[in-house]
Amino acid sequence: MSLFKKLLLFTFILMSMEFPAQSNYIHSGNYTITIHGSSNLHEWSEKVEKVVGNGSIIMNNNGSFDLDKISIIVGAHSLKSENLIMDNRTYNTLKADANP
């Protein structure tokens, strides 16, 4: 069989295969992100006021999906607690001015 026929056959087989669809979705609904933590002194929590994220999923033929990738970016200065001193400690720890 000639090289041309082999390539043509390979191309035909490749085109006839089913590949799962990959889609990007945007979620813009209402949500709340809260970060909980603890130190040797007390437990704490901070709400995130500014977050940007995106992701990609692959839909499988059986209706399930695989999470292909996800990215969530939280603004360092958007972390807010009920205590201004705690906020400032968080910003200093994260070096928020250098890493907004």
C-alpha cells in the first residue's frame, strides 16, 4: 500500500473517532467564598470580596464530566474579616502590596 493511501486511511480513521467535547462555561451566579483558618490563639474567617475564575470541563459520552483545568484568583486586599487588625495581618503575611 502506498504512503498516500496509508495517510488517507489514517486520516479517515482519526476523523471517525469520537472525542469528548470540551467546553468553557461562565458562572456568574450568586456565591460566597469564605476562608477559614486557625492559629495558636484563635480560629478566624475572612470573606473574599473579589474573585475571578475560569475552568474547562470535558463532557463524557455517559453524561458525566471531567474537570480539565480550573483557575481561581483572589485579590489579596479583597480578603475581609470582622477585625481590621486581622485584615492588616493577613495583608502583611501575603505581602499584598507586592502581590495584589
